[in-house]
Amino acid sequence: MKKTCDSFSNALPEEEASVSNSISQPFSFGKFSRRSFLAQLGVAGLAATAVPLVHAGGVVKAEDAVQDSVAGTVPVTLRVNGAEHQLMLEPRVTLLDALRENLQMFGTKKGCDHGQCGACTVHVNGRRVNSCLSFAVMHQMDEITTIEGLERDGVLHPVQQAFLDHDGFQCGYCTPGQIMSGAALLKEPIGPSDDDVRAAMSGNLCRCGAYMNIVAAVQQARKNA
């Protein structure tokens, strides 16, 4: 039987024999094999990701943000905590996003992003503002103060110190906004009672429910201010 099969194989035309032999070889069209395809695919993937990785590794300073103009952006000068920052921003960028994403000031928190929780509270010209509801372009050369700018020469603001003394926080996410509202409240004409403080701070929500300690901290700061 083996002899018969061998003779049959030998009887194949030359073209058919070459096709038969190629079946047992790695799949190849000329010099482009499956192995070379996978190797080139890996190189292409590396080339595609190399540029983003290089850019991701670099740190861009806020002052270097005035680059070649990008379509749709406008020059914006923000004065934050006493320092001027030159930025190129889209007109729709909120003050909150400019602080966090462009200036890397992450103390101001993004909570609801709808002006309902108060976590993003900052001071603009001495008045508290929900930065998520305000466009950055509206505040050219305004005096903006964030939680990072409350302390002076290493000394905590009275409200910051009072929050530590009265443990006015739990998870801490709402704390920057609470402190910024409390600091502005010291200069606002409100009554002396705890209920007056609660009413004035009603725009700042605490999911942990630390309201008693927050009110106590604000009241202490009011007495020491």
C-alpha cells in the first residue's frame, strides 16, 4: 500500500506537487509571513503609542500654557492667590476646570458640577462663588482665592484652624468648599446664632453629616476673627 501511495505522489504533475509541499510550510506570500506580519504589527503599535507617552511624561507648567493658538481658544489672564497665570482657554471652560485642569490646583473640588453642593466654592474679589457655574473668561484680572491661598506665611486661616479643633470633617471631600464659605461668612452681615450660620452655609452640603461640628468651627472662627 505504501508503495502504491509513493508511486501516486511521484505521479503528480510538478505544479501540483509544489502546492502539496507548500501546505506543510508556514503560510507565506513571498517574504511576508504570518510571523513577520505580527512583528510589524507590534512595531506599528509601539510607534502609535510612543508620541502620546512622551507627551504624557512631560509636565507642562501653567505659565507655559500660552502656546500656539488652538482654534476656538482665547487668551485669559487669571489672578489666583496673588499670582497671574496666562492661559489659552475655550470660552466655555468653567473657572473650576481652569483651576483644576490648567493650573493643577486640586484643592477646589468638583462635586455635583451643577452648583448644588458647594464643594467648588472659591472667593472672587472677596465674595464666595460656585466656580463650576462661572466661566473662566468672566474673571480676567479678578482676585481669585482658592483653599490653597487661605493660609499666610505658614499660619492657617482661623476657619482652617477651627475645623481642625472641632473635627469639622469626615471624608473631607466637601471640606475645602465648607472652609471657603466659612471664611467668606466672617465678613458677611449675618446674625450671631447657630441657625444664622446654618442658613448662611446652606449652599454647602456634607454627605457625612458633620454639620454640628462645622457650625461649631465657624462660630469659633467668628469669635476669634
